Amino acid sequence: MSLTIDLRSNGDRPEPTSTAAGMTARKVSAWFGNHKVLDRVSLEMQAGQVTALIGPSGCGKSTFLRILNRMHELVPGAALAGSVALDGVDIYHDAPSATDTRRRVGMVFQKPNPFPAMSIADNVLAGLKLSGLRVRDREERQQIVVSSLTRAGLWNEVKNRLVSPGGSLSGGQQQRLCIARALAVQPQVLLLDEPCSALDPTSTRRVEETIAEISHQVTIVIVTHNMQQAQRVSDDCAFFLAGEGQPGYIVESGPTETLFSNPSDSRTADYVQGKFG
Ligand SMILES: Nc1ncnc2c1ncn2[C@@H]1O[C@H](COP(=O)(O)OP(=O)(O)OP(=O)(O)O)[C@@H](O)[C@H]1O
Ligand SMILES: [Mg+2]
């Protein structure tokens, strides 16, 4: 189902941004205070593709993800160097605002976090309000609810209970509700930080199907500790690593198939085969 939704911000009118856009990170380093946690990470995340970030705990995957939508700077004492471009535009120097970037680059977290007492429909619309976007009328709001839930693969399960609280859904359904909420603002990129780690295998499969369905319309960057999942869902893959007390870096990146079947670095081979991490 595809809908043209006329989203209006407070005052000015942003151009529609429903098409997937690529992101390019160049020599991104990051710090929390004096603690350097990422060292010159460069990565191309292609438009309309799924890029998986893999690597042991603490090597900076979540930090890198938060740098892609300007959430890193919300942490007191956080700093970064390097550049990040969205559709060729530097998000730290040339984008209109951090809010604009965060709308274009949506995020879904490890633990499903719908507003539990809010209705399913209002949960979908909640992102619009937080992004400062106003929707013209009731009919348009309904269209956004239907199209977002459809794209997130949840519509059939909730269409008869849109007024039920978000907290009444199963964990897997809640996570797809969070994906619907993220999609409602028509992001160009969707960041998923271990979206299935709190879910059972069936719900995990369902979320993976959702990822496959939406990946043509929105670029996806997903962090996962599950090697099978990385292979199932991603086109490209980046392997992060950090030495003891050292900042994380990318050992190797490229097509997922190559990383898993013919990696160029022995550490990648060991990691994807489960020998450490
Ligand atoms: N808010 C913060 N303040 C200070 N240090 C932080 C903060 N968030 C993360 N770090 C540190 O940054 C480093 C990278 O953490 P990050 O969460 O990005 O790793 P990760 O690869 O996502 O790990 P995991 O796989 O366990 O989620 C770690 O050393 C961590 O302790
Ligand atoms: Mg993490």
C-alpha cells in the first residue's frame, strides 16, 4: 500500500522524504569525556539496502548508530570527529537541524518501547508529534495509521483493536508497533539496535519479514549479535572490533555473503564462526 502523505511542519513545509537515502560515514571517531570509543570508522550504507553492524559487546556499534541520527550529542560530555552524510548532505554541518535529521533517520531500540497506556493508533501517530510535524485532518491521520501499520506488517493483527492500549500487544507486536511509529514520519533511513534480542524466535522472524518488506523504501542499518540474522536480513555487513580498553574500529565491511563465506581478515572469520565474542 503506498500513500502520498502531505506532512507539514510547524510553519514551513518540508519536501516529501519517503524515498530511501544512502548514508556515508567518513573517519568517524567518538568520545565520552576522555574515553575514546570509536576510531576513524568509515562506512557506506547504500540506499534501499540493509547494512548489518556486527561485533563483540562494547565495540561501539550503538554509539555509531546514535551518531547517524545525531543522538550521540545528547549524551553529556560526548564528542565526535569525522563526517556523516545523508543523501550527500553533511548532517552535522549542512543539514537544517538535528530535529530534521532525526526525522529523516528514525530509530528503533532493543526493548520495545511503545507508550503502554496510549492506544495502538495514537502510538503510531506519536512520532509525528515528537518530530514537530502536523497532519492536516482526521482522515489523513487515519491514512498514516493504516499505511504505517501495513508497512510494519502489523495491520491485520490490530485492525480491529486500534483503540486498545499499546501495552496490550505481545512483545513482537510491540516491536512492530515501534517500527510503525518510526515509519509514520516517513524516514529515509531506519536504525535498528538489536531489535529482536528481547523477542522469541517466531516474533523475530516476523520482524525480519517486516525488514525485508520495507527495505526497498527505507535504508536500514541494523545492529545484531545474531549471525544467522545478519545473514538472513542484510545485503552488506560491517564487522566492528575493539581491543581491551581501546576504541572500536571496523575490521572489514562489504557484501554480507563475502564477509561470511570469504572474509579477508582472519578475525572476521573467527567472529562469524562464533569462535569469540
Ligand atoms: N552514555 C555513555 N557514557 C559513557 N560511556 C559510554 C556511554 N555509552 C556507551 N559508552 C561506552 O562506549 C563504548 C561503546 O559502547 P556501545 O554501547 O556503543 O557498544 P556496543 O558495541 O553497542 O555494545 P553492545 O553490543 O553491548 O550493545 C563502551 O566502552 C561503553 O562503555
Ligand atoms: Mg549496543
